[in-house]
Amino acid sequence: MAALVAQLRSTWNQLSPSQRVILSAGMALIVIVTVAVAWWSSRTDYAYAFTNLSEESAAQVTAKLRDDKTPYKLADGGRSIMVPATEVYDIRLRLASQNLPQGKGIGFEVFDKMNFSMTDSLQKINYQRALEGELARTISRLQPVSDARVHLALPEKALFTRDQKDVTAAVVLTLKSGQQLDSGQIKAITYLVSSSVEGLKPQNLTIVDTDGRALTSGGNSDRAGDATVSAAARDQQRSYEQAIESNVESMLAKVVGPGKVTAKASAVFNWDRVETQKETYSPKPDQAAVVSSHEILESNGQGGSTPSGVPGLSSNLPTYQQVLTTTNGVYQRQDITKNYELNKSTEHIVTAPGQLKKLSVAVMLSQSSLPAGLDEVRIRELVSAAVGLDSARGDTVTVLSAPFSETQATSGSSPQPTMLEQYDPYLRYLPVAAMILGPVLLLLVLRSVLNRSAKAFPAPVESIMLPAGIHGGQSGLGNLGNLDLGGLDQRALDAHFDGEADLPRLPQGEAMMRHVDNMARNNPAALGRLIKTWLEDDERR
């Protein structure tokens, strides 16, 4: 162990300052990653046990979890409760056995504890409260509904049927953000409440939302029918707007890319039913424009004498008296009425409800994804043609390009899992991978650093031995540049080397290189003979 420590210390001393910094940073990074992964693997993973709870229900559940010493976290403004992921189903079953969460209001659990001193009037009040609470809980479980309140008016039973008052009810709904009830869901709530309350007729039920809009209207069948038509009209309007939005987004997504465009449409419809009765009269081509004519003709005149008396021969005898004659007047009157039949056309026009009165479309594009050569004006022209813009009707199209936020808003009944929660099953294997790859990475870093240090520090030059008797028998060479080898011949050197005399060591490193360079400049021939002698001596050995 001591030898290993000494070797590591020696290696560390041979490293340059930059290499020491790199090695220290690498080792620190490996330690940090290992600690982080170990912490991540040892932490408790939480999952949603309950979502969209009322304040009363959340308080009941958290109180029970604290009593059981079960860790939990609150999310979504306290409306959602998270518990350890491994205990989600066990906690749900354990709380369900205790009627938790109970929801907002009081249900039939009010009768769990019987009080024999309770009067009939108090029992009726508790029954009404329990029925209202149970209906509210059931309606709140619908997907678009966040909260509900039910109010019942239960009159006392009369002795005579003609004196009996009808049961009425009202439901107030709090819808989730961006959610709407369709006509089918409104009918379902109507039938649910009317079937749960004895004597309640569907037309006596009123449903409104917290925005003050009447989803149904109680009182009579006509008003209830109008409310149903209103709900259907809203569904049709929203379907039309969604179709416009989808068409615009799908068209522009091919140019700017998916997720880089958003469109919103607002349509105004005329839901009035209009009936028109129209009659048109036109004369025949060959007659004047006269409907009726009334003509009166009168005539008056004198006439001649008329014969009178007894006809025959006796009336002509002079002996008899003649009869006087009179003159008759002439009078005529004509009353003429003429009726001229004209061409008559009758039109009965019924305008169906649902006529589009105005359309407004707003389009927002990601500024970074807008292609070159395509500006907001051209996009507006494209969208106007796609939606069928009618300027005379007052339609408008607005296009705006702006930077998009990276944060996407999510909606739904339960919060969306984060990216870490989505990849949580894979992150469980990180500790094993860190234990395997950590030492390997550390060895690779050490090897790389050692290789760099070996290149930075050249291997030491082997000691060069020279005869001791050279240059006056000195024990050391001293300054190799002053060495005079001109008087030495090959035989003298060979004879001396054969004697295996003790040879002094020449200086090493940079000093040795300077001496050799100086000798090569001053006496290259002697240096050549010396190197040749060394080589031949190595061969003999």
C-alpha cells in the first residue's frame, strides 16, 4: 500500500499544473455525478393519489395521512395530493374504507350516527341536505365539472291533489377552465337529478353555471325546449369554430412547422327563426293594371202614338165615340261591373336558425420559424381565402408573429407528469450504471493524464562511460567541451576498453547535450571515433 501511495505521489509530482487541474476536475465531476445519482435513486418517488379535491376533502385526507404518518405532498394549489408511488393504491383503498374523500358538503353519512332525540322536522332537513350533497358529489365527477351545488325545494304533501305544489330544483355548476357542457351532458344531468328526487319533473329543473348562463330553464316545457336549443346552438357554434381553427393550423403547420402556429376563431350566428308571408300581384300583358271596374248607363226619350179602342169595323163607324190616345216615354239604366283577374304569387319564407353573421379569426405564428419571403400580409391573404372571408359581412382576420414561450400550458383533470417523472423508470438504473462506468471513466482519465505526462517528460539518457586515464587520468571529465581526443588512436582506446577500467559518468540531460554539441563543433573527428568505439564495445559485450 505504501508503495502504491509513493508511486501515485511520484506521478502527481511529475504532472504540470494544468494537468493537475484537469485530473482534479475530472475526479470531482465523477464524485459529484455519483453522489447525485445515488441521491436520486434513494429519494422517494411521489405519484398523484387524488386530484381536483375541494378544500374540505383535501383537509380531511391530509389529516388522515398525518395521523397515519404517511408522507405526502400538495400540488395544484392544494387541490391535488401526492403520496409515495409504491403506496398509491394501498392508500386509496385504506381511505376509501373510511369514506374518504367525501367531497364537498354532507352526504348520507349524516345518518351514520343516529340520535333518538331527533325530531321528524330535523330528520327531513337532514335528508334534504344529504340528498343535495350526494347529487352534488355525483355531478362533480363529470369530466368538465369542477364543482357543483344542488338546491332542492321539497314542499309538504297536501291533503288534496289540487293543492299539491310541484317539486323544483336548481343546480349550479363550476366548470373547469376551457371546458363546456354539450347538450347530451346537460340532458344527462337533468335526467339524473329528476330521477333521484321523488316528484321532480325535468321541466322544473334549472341548471346554470357560475358565469350566470342558463343551461336549462325550468317553469314550462317551452322554456325548457328553448334552453335545449340554446345548448345545441352553442355546440354547433363551438364545432364550427374548432373546424376553422383546425383547418388554419394544419395549413400553416406545413409551412412553419408543427407547434409553431395557433389559431382562434370566433363566430356569431343568428339563431332566430324568421317566417315571411309575401303576396305579389302582376297584370296580364294584354290588359291595363285595373283590378275592377263599375259602369252605370242611363237613357231617357219620347215615343209615337199608339192605337187604342175596340178593334174591328165597329170602332171605325162615325156614329160611335172614339177613345183618346196617350204617348209612352222611353227610359233605360244599365249597371255593369267588371272584375279583371290578375296574376298572384304567394311566398311563405322560413329562415332557418344558425345563419353566420360575423366571423373573426386570429392567428399567431412563431417569429423564429417564419420562412423568408412570407410575411404577415401574405399569410393574412392565405387565411382569408381559406376561411371564406366576407368583408361585407364584417369578417376580420388578424395575423401576428411573436416569440413563442417554451412553457406549454396543460389542462385536464389531473396535472401532467414532468419529464423526470416520465423517464423515472429508466433513471432507476443510473446507480448501477454509475458504479460500473465510474471506475472505468476514472481509469481512462488517469491513463490519458499519464500518457501526456510521459510525453512532456522525456526518458533520461543512459550514462555514458569514458576511460579514467583519458586526459591525465582524471576521475571525472569535467567540461566535455575541453576534452582533447585528437591524440588518441583506435588501438589505445581498444586496449583501454579491454582492460575494463572504471569509467566516469558523463553529465546527463541538457548539460550532456551541450557538451556533446560543443565537442561536435570543436573536434568532430575525435567524437566520431569515440562513438564508433562505443558501438564496437557494445557489440562485443
